[in-house]
Amino acid sequence: MERRELLKMIALVTGGAVIGGEFFLAGCKNPEKGNGLTFTDDDIAFLDEVAETILPKTGSAGAKEAKVGLFMKVWVNDCYTREDQENFHAGMKKLDEACDKMHGTGFMKASPEQRTSLLVALDKERAEYQKNKQKEDPNHYFQYMKQLTIMGYFTSKEGRTTALRYEPVPGKYIGDLDYKKGDKLFAGLN
Amino acid sequence: MPGDSLDVNLNTKAKKQNTYQAIVIGSGISGGWAAKELCEKGLSVLMLERGRNFEHIKDYKTAPLDPWEFKYRGKTTSEQRKNYPVIHRGWAAAEAVMDYWANEKDCPYTEEKPFTWWRSYQMGGRSILWGRQSYRWSNIDFEANLKDGWAIDWPIRYNDIAHWYDYVESFAGISGSLEGLPQLPDGKFLPPMDLNIVEKEVAARIKKKFNGNRHLIIGRVANLTAPLPGRTQCQFRNRCWEGCMFGGYFSTQSSTLPAAMATGNLTVRPFSIVTKILYDKETRKAKGVEILDAATNQTYEYYADVVFLNASALNSAWVLFNSATDIWPGGLGSSSGELGHNVMDHHYNLGASGTMEGYEDRYYYGRRANGFYIPRFANLFEDKRDYRRGFGYQGAASRQNWSRDVAEMNIGANFKEAITEPGPWKIGATGFGETLPYHENNISLDPNVKDKWGLPVLRMDAELKENELKMRKDIVREIKEMLEAAGVKNIDTWDNGHAMGHGIHEMGTARMGRDPKSSVLNGNNQVWDCLNVYVTDGACMTSSACQNPSLTYMALTARAAHHAVNELKKGNI
């Protein structure tokens, strides 16, 4: 139940199924691993900055500190279909180009404010696209990055232990507990 | 010649070494119970498991890990999706447990009609992975076929099994509440887990709205809410299926296996694929089994006075098919023509969920490996529908977590802060419907396909029919109506269709009955054609009810084991 709910909720936030994460029907085609699509150290640094813009350091760790860029590399390489891998890699380039178009500079050289305004715009574009797309159409490239940022961050040690309340062994269940605004989520395995 | 007598001596010695009083085929929920009961009654028992050994605590390798220690953070890879296509048809695929599922390349099956078969070939079988929901059946269920004039009558009634429910619940440890419902008899329960505040409110509103005829209760679950000997109570981590180092839930490893081992009467042999039960025409009994060592490909014979077949519903039928003789070319127990037929499951993959407004100042603590249960109400008492039988629901209410959407705030610090706090309350439930037994829903040996060891594989030919499809419409309609009545908003419903087997409650392929002409097993789970073979897993079920069936397998197994011991003493088998 919980697992199912989780997948449904991840799907909700980004308006579609978890890419590479669930419910693949038997006989669907699967990628050859690697296939010449590789991540350079610069790519990972780039993804770290994208992730940090989505989930920046606040009172809790930011996505960069949680090494979300490296997590994206592992996931895209090992869990994505070939098509999704290609979309992801092309998406990095598209994101950089969109930044250049909006701010006259590439993403890595853009200021934090410029990065944020770019991603806010891209997120709107993403949400609109995902809502209207046909099932067989590819995902919007920012869909991949946002999903993996959220998942990678909240399952990382830094995200789990600084942004949430993580209890490895709760020991009991209390079905009614006082809650006041600002108290963090209790988080488990998922 | 001298050589001859030497051979004879060697053979006698070998035979003696391979002889036990009882053989149990399979080590899952029912096999574990059979071994425990037979051992405790003083029999020497050989338990055969087709997969690897899998030791309590030591082999639960992922259970102590933190989430970030999983390379794929709990999900599976493209490689695994390719190698385990059936497991990826639903929620069963997860990084932690992929090694627990049967290797699909080595162990194929064929689908005349779509059939999802989730198997675990290792010590403990699916008792490690199971959902742990544990409900008694009532007389309404045992009388259903007779009253409907559908298929055949169960040879037993609730009174035949009530004592055995008490017995297995007390040992296995089932937590739950006493409700006094005729359709869901109370049992010997450990204290119930809590419903959370929203579930309690929804329960009260449903009760009021439906005049006390519908109930939302805490799930009855094989998780300990108080310690039992050698086991610690549930720690509310909700990671049961990885294996629990606290022994917090019932599995073969946490419960029946240590009890059986403690007698000193149990021998366990992993990597032992039972290829056939050896039938002796002279004595008209089984004399033992033939196995194929899955690791070495060597064949061995083991002998015993009684054989318990607990290979799981479909594989138990496979063993019987494969034990064909010239007397019964269709397999041991095939004389009725019902072996492999009447395949049942619980159909699900449908339900509803929505949001509950308010309660922003309420939360909960701990990860409850359980939810609520709404017992059957359709076609009960005064309630009449245009289909037969009924259904129940399982669900939960919870506050949404970091994976939710936050309106107008999707990037940056404010977004991050918002999703690190609990979101609105959601409540959802999934239906579980009874499936009728149909003779034409069957499994058989596929004449063309062999597994890794050259053994024939099962061919599945079963589907939902009109009764189930009608019921499904009602399952969705009723849960929507109940949630609405309880004040739940933004209700989404779903029906994703159901391939047989997907409920993981396979049943019925060697049904019990009152007449050897129409059933495979008698009222004590003995094969009519071979009385010292007992089948006590899901294969034995005559109807499916809508409650999760494992507790009933436990009770039937304990009952049958005691019957077998008595019959052996009397010399009847």
C-alpha cells in the first residue's frame, strides 16, 4: 500500500509515472547498458547546480551537498531506457541553451537569481507539456531532472537527516499526535 | 555372487539413510507449519525446499541498511526489468528484494491467458515477502458453494477449523481487534494496532451513515504487538518483506522453523526440486519422493510414511501432474478430472482515494506495517446484489510527503521548505474480491516448454468472468460512495484490470470435497487416491472467499498434521 501510494504521489508531483521506476509491462523493450552515453565530471557539476537551484541549501542541506548530480548519473545509466537516456542528455543541452536565450549566459555562469527564474519558467513549460502530451510522447526534459532531484535528495543521508525527521527504528505507532506548523515530516525508507 | 550381497547391503544402508517418517515438500507458510506440527508430535521430518537456504536475521542483508545505502534508492534497474518482467508487472519489484524472487529465466511458465505468478524459491518461500493480513473465514464462506449451488460443497464447516484458528493465531501472533462480526470471526489476538485519527473519524462516519452495517476496522496482521518467546514485538519500521531481525512478523524463519528445529527431529534440504511423489501400486500409498538437486542435477529418492505437499497452490498441482503413473496418466489425484482446475485468486487493482480536509494539527508517529480493513457487506444478510459473493477493502489514511505537488511553488527554498512538512491527509482503499471456481480456469503441463532443468513448465489458462467483472464495478462504486459519505473530497477511482494470479492468492487446483468423483482431496486434505499424501496449501481451497487466505492455510495444515499423526498411529495410512 505505502509503496504504491508513494509511486502514485511521485507521479502526482511531476504529472506522470516515475520514469524508469515502475510498472513496466512484460515484453517492453529495454536498453543496452551504457551505449556510449556518458556523464563527464562537468555534466555532474552541471546537474548538481540544477538540483541545487530546485532544492537549495536552507536551514537544511542543499541538493549539491547531497550529491544529487552523482545520483542522477547512476540512475540514468542503470535505470532509464535508452530513449529516456537520450532525452535526458539532450535535455542538459536544451536547458543550457534556454538559459542562454533568457539571460545571455550559460547555466553554469548564470547567477543564482538567473538560474531560479529560468527553472521557474521551465517548470511551468514542463507542467503544461506533461499535462497535454499523449502517452507515447516523450517526457519534457525538465521532468527527468526535477523527478530525480526530489527523489535523490530525499533519499540521501543529507536530505533525510537534515530536512526530515528520520527514525530508523520508531519502535511504536501513535495514531494521533500533536502537530504544529514547521514540524518536519517523519520519513522512512521511502 | 559376493558382489551382489555387497550391493544389496549398500542399497539398504542408503535407503535407510534416506528414510524419514514424514516428508514436507516446501518451506513456505504451510510447509513450515506442517514441519513444526509433525516434528513436535515426534516424527522425523525431512523438509525439502527447491531454492537456496535463507537464514533468519543473517541473510536479511538489506534490513539494517539506511535508505541512502541502496545504490538505486530502493528501485530496480533496466537490467532487472529485463530479467524479471513478471515481477515488474506491479509493486513487487524493489531493490531490496529482487534476489528473493524466483529467477524468471530459469523458471518460466506460459500464459494461454494473462497470468501473473510471483514466486519466491528460497527457504521460507513467500512467508518472508507476504502481506501478513490474517483473517478467519466464517461459516458464510464455508457454506457459500452449497447455498449458491455453485461448484461443490466444502467438506468442512467453521466448527471444524475454529479450534485450529485459535491454535495457529496463538503461536503465529496475530494482532487485531474484537468486533463480533459474523462474517469475520474474532480470534485469539494480540492487542490491535491503532487506527490513526482520520481513519477513526472515517470509521465513525461510515458506521453512522450505513446504520452500523459497514465497518472500518484496524487490519488483523501477523505482526507482534507484544513479544512472543524468541521474538520481539514489531518495531514499526514497515520493512517487513526484507526480513525482520526482530522477528516482528510471522515467517517460517521467525516462527515455525525454530520450533521445528528445537525438537531435533527436522532435517532441511535446500536446492531440492521434488520431481515426483513415488506411488507404490502394491500398498496403494506413496513411498516417498524423487528430487532433482537444483545445484548438482543429481537425482535422489527419499522415503517416508506420509508426505505433506506444500509447494504453493500451483506448484503443488505441478508435483501431482508430474507424479503420473499408468493408473493415473493425468497425475496423482487426477481421477476426479479436477486436478489443476478451478484456479482462483482474489481480484484487485481497483479502488479509490481522496483527500480529507482539516486535521492539519494532527499527525502520527511510526511506520505502521498495516492499514484498515473494511469487511464484506455485499450479499450478506439483507443485502442482495446481481452477482454472487462479496469483497473487502484494505487501505490507510496518511499525510502526503515530499513527493507531493505544491501549487505555485515548484522551485527553490520555499518549495523545499513546503515539501519537507507533512501535506494534506489522503485516504485510499483497494478492493479484494472473491473469485468463483470455474472448471475451465485451469493450469496444465505445457507440452513444449521446459525449465532450466529440463522439467516441464506450467501453462496458465484462467481469467475473470462475468461474476467478477460485475463485482468490480460495484467495488469501485461502493468505496467511492463510502468515502463520499465520510466527507472525503477530490475522490479518484481506479480499475486497472486484473490478470489472474496478481492477487498472489492462488487457490483451488486440488480442491477439497466430499466426493472423490468431484474433488482431489477429502475433508482432511488427503489425496483421495493416495491417502498418505496431504495437500494443505492454497491448492486445497474449494472456494476463495474474499479474505486473505494464509491464516486458513495455517489452520488447515495444523489440523491435517494432527490427523496424519493419528492415522499413522492407528495404522490407517
